[in-house]
Amino acid sequence: MLTVFYVVQIAAALALIALTAVTQTKSEQSGGSGMGWGTIGGKSSSSIAGLEDQLTRITTYVAVGFLVVSILVAVVSMGG
């Protein structure tokens, strides 16, 4: 049982890392200092409507899941 929790915890951690890496910050969205920052691969990602909102929502769910699994790992490993 503990092994399953470990696997889920590692998967959630890797998902959080990936989601955080692809999510833009507010300064990237607004153009930073006005010098063309906030583009990925030369294309502005603002052309994909709603993608950032979906990524934020998914990141929130994965983070809450990671927190819950981490608490479960702690409780189960203590024997309680």
C-alpha cells in the first residue's frame, strides 16, 4: 500500500514540475519590460485562448493531490 502512495507521490511531483515549467508568469504575459518577452519559440502563447486558465486549474488539482498523498504517506508510514 505504501508503495502505491510513493508511486503516486512521485508522479504528482513530476507533473507539478512539468506544469510549473510550462506555465507563464504574470510578467511574461504582460510583455515584461515591453521588449518582447513572454514568447515561446518565437510565437506569443496568448493566441491560445484559455490555455493558461486550464493549466492553472490543473496545477491546482495536482498540487492538492500531492499534498493529500504526502499526508497519507506520513500517516501510513507512522503506522497509524
